[in-house]
Amino acid sequence: MSDEFVTTVPDAALELALSRIASSTAAGEGSDMQGLRLDEVVVNMGPQHPSTHGVLRLVVTLDGEMVKDVIPVIGYLHRCKEKLAEKRTYYQYIPIPDRTEYVAGMNCEWGYVMTVEKLAGIRPTRRAEVIRVIMAELNRIASHLVAVGTFTADLAPLGTAMVFYMFRDREQILDLLESASGARMMFNYFRFGGVRYDLPDGWVEKCREFLDGFPKMVQEYESLVETNAIFLQRCLGKGVISQQDVVDYAITGPNARASGVAHDLRRTRPYSVYPELDFDLCLGQHGDVYDRYKVRIEEMKQSRAIILQCLDMLPKGPVQVGSLKPPYVITPPPGAVYTAQENPRGEYGTYIVSDGSRYPYRLKYRDPCFINLQIFPKLLSGNKIADAVAISGSMDLVLGGIDR
Amino acid sequence: MGIEIGSVKLSMDELATRVAQEFAGELTNVSVQEPDTIVARLERSELRQVARRLHDLAEIAYDSLNWIAAVDYRTHLESVYHLYSYATNTYLELHVEVPRAKAAVETVCDIWPAADWHEREAWDLMGIRYEGHPDLRRILLKDDWIGHPLRKDYVDLAENHPHV
């Protein structure tokens, strides 16, 4: 092949990895002519590596099996969602947040809709509020099932058995969400001041039926992995995030609670009907891979309890404030508002600047995965490469949210 | 909303007054946004020393940086710092004005490690240069992208992107 087919796309991350090796090498000692140490290898994990759960690329410097340095490279799924907001009306933009953290669409939509409601001073109806909590918590269970399922697949001892168990059960939740909203994952269900459709006939019974069977499913998951010696050995004491790290790197969600930090926006910055609901915060003690797994399992049980309470208190009435149709055009007064809700992965916030027109002037996401990913170089360095895969699986990243 | 510091109980307004007194002359336009956020403006020349002191405050330290947003107000740019205090469970939103002509502000990523990627993102999409940042590369766009797309005057030209 002649040289004209060779492209020279710049790759700053790779150059950085190589320069870091070069600068850490004492002159002449075990190095080749370019100054690279002969026992260190730079490996490109991703963006198409299966353990990266999307299109995350890690430029990993290995010394034998040990990870010495990690440079995360993101942006492969960047779809300019913040720029898109400036060209769409508030109403037209509702389907887009679904596509940030696509395994928890209900939660993401809620984050956006809640911010606009605060900006425009709209209060949803009581029935809509309760339905929102039900949908968000169902989606939280579905999201944790994906998180734990794919994480156990990364660990290998169980192969993909657990994934199939969990995806099988998650399908029941997606059926419920589909029958309410019309879509499996990209729901477009929330509206300013309510939700798009009322629950269809028989939905509550179907939901109860699922919840009744759910404890047995969780028991099955637990019995599959928690008695598995290989699973435990690969999880216990690995990838520890200290409480100081949680504060320094602004880590939120199950990853923070696994380290024993009792931070949950449903408690610390309560919204919707959460103050009336009775649920426990699930806290870990050590902040290792196992605790992050266990916190998610326990949170699914708590979500079930929340949904049951909501089904009991589900009031009658309209699901949309004002007329039956949602407000298509809204013009919030000028100003800036930030609100956040507890996404399955942490604090999912939206900061909207309004200039009084029909379009958001500026929209900014505070995505939990983007922020949780920042600790990777510190967290993965010093581990074996196979453990690095386990640790990154336990952090539960969704690239749609990271790249936005 | 009540805030407890030791045995002392404060309201949100009292906390805002306390923060305003602590940084008299530095933080301006201090106000409370319900339910739990203090909003204030700050000169960019004072950002670093105020940031350091906010991080180390006794009892009400704003020890965690939640996010940084860059906003283009056409006449000027703004770098917005959203801080969280684990001690008081409150937020502090700092608005720092950045002139378009010299869009640069000092980094805070040695004070709050979480600032690192936010500053890279703001540089990438809005073109605010964070001086002193150890690794101010583009983060979401490609390394050879030209321009900063979230600027209101950004024009996308195909010839800027040879590798598309």
C-alpha cells in the first residue's frame, strides 16, 4: 500500500501516554532508542472493546499485567445534545434527554422536565407526580439490572448466565413502561405539568404482579453470585473509593453510597412526593467492587418498596395540569435554574439559562457518569488489567450520558 | 430550610449572610435561590484565592465541586461554578464573568480535582482557556476540531474538518 492511503489523524491521548512513559524513564536504563521502557506496553482498550459498555476508550500503559497509567478518551458518542437544545423549543426537546443515559430514560426526562417546570413555575398534578415516581423507580430497577448483569459478565466466572437472567426480568419492566408510554426505552412520556398518558386499564395490577414476583428474582441473583468463590475473590477489596475521593471527585449515586457516604438527592434535596415515602438508604462500608454491586441489589429492593407505596397512594384525577393537552409553547421568564434528581447512576442535573424566548438559551447537563469516570486513572492504576475491567464494570458507565 | 452546624441552627438566609460577611468585598450580589442554593458573583482575578478559602472554610466548607458550566451571553462569557457543601447540604453557585476578547480564567482543578474535566469541556465547547490546567486538551470533540461550537457566533465550516 502506498503512503497516500495512510492518514495522520492526530491522537493526543496516545501521544500523552507515550510522553509520560518517556519522561518517567531514567536515561538509558532498560529503554529503547525512543526512550520507551522495553517492559511497558501501551494498549488501546476500546472504543469497541466489549467490557467498555459502549464506546469508551482507555489508553492503558501496562507493565506486564499491572496497570500503570490510564488515559480515558471520550466523545465517540457526542451528539451535541446541549447545542441541539438551543435550536428547539422547550417542548420539542423533551425526547432528547432520553438519549443521554439511555438505560434510564424516564429519570433523565424527569430531570429536564423538572428544571423547566421550576423555571416556568408549573406544578404537575398530584396523580402525575405519583406516576412519575413509579416510572422512575421501575426504570431504576431496570437500569440496575443492566448494570449488575453486564458487570457480572465482565467478571467471567458466571459467563453470561447472569446477564440473561437479568435481561429476562428487565423485559417485564420494559413491557410495563411500554404499555404506559408506547416505547421500550426512548419514552418521550413526561410533559410539563404532567405525563403524556394516564395509566392504561389493568396496568396497576400488572405492575403489582411483577413486584410480587420480584423478591424471588433478586433471591435468584444473589444465590447465583454471592456464593461463588471466584466472584467474591474478584470483588472483595478491589477498586476501593475512599470517602475523601467521593468528596474530591464529586462522585454520586450508588458509587458514593457504596463508600458509606449517605448522599441521595431523594433524601438530601427531596423532590416530588419522595418526602412522603418510606425507604432506606443503602450504604456500603468499604467502597470496593463488592459494595458497589451489593448497594445496587439492595436499592432494587428499596425501589420495589417505593413503587408499592406509590401504587397504594395513587390518587384519582387528571395526569396533566390545565387542559388535557400539554402546553406546547412555553416561555419561561429570563433566569437560570439548576435542578437535579437521583438517577440510577447519581446526580443527574440540568442547568437551563432562559432569555425569555421559546428556546432554551443554554442547557447544560450534569451527568453523573461523566463525573464518576474522572477518577479512573487514580482508581485503575496499580491493579491488574483483569481487575481493571471488573472495576470499570462496577462503576456502571453509560456512554450516552458521558458524551452527551 | 434549616441547616445545623453543631448545635447552632441556621436558616438559608442566615447562611447566605454568613458567607457574604466572610467574603465581604469579594462575593457580590449574594442572593438565595430556593430551596438551598446561594448565588453570587465574583471577579475573575479573585477566583483562586476565594476558591481556596471556600474549600477550607471551617464548619461550612464547600468541599465538593459539583460542575462547571460555561455560558455565552454575547457581550461576555461566564464560567459558572456549582459547589456543594457536605457539611451543610447546601449549594453555592459562583458566576465569574470572562471577557470575550481574552477568554481566560485561572484553573481550580488543584483545589477541587473534579474541576479537571469540566474545565476541559468548557475549553472544548466554549473556548474558555483555564490557565494553569495541567492538561487542557479537547475532551468531547476531536483533537483537530477548529472552533468552539457552543459559542453563539460559531459557524461550522466543512473545510475545518479534514478527517470527517
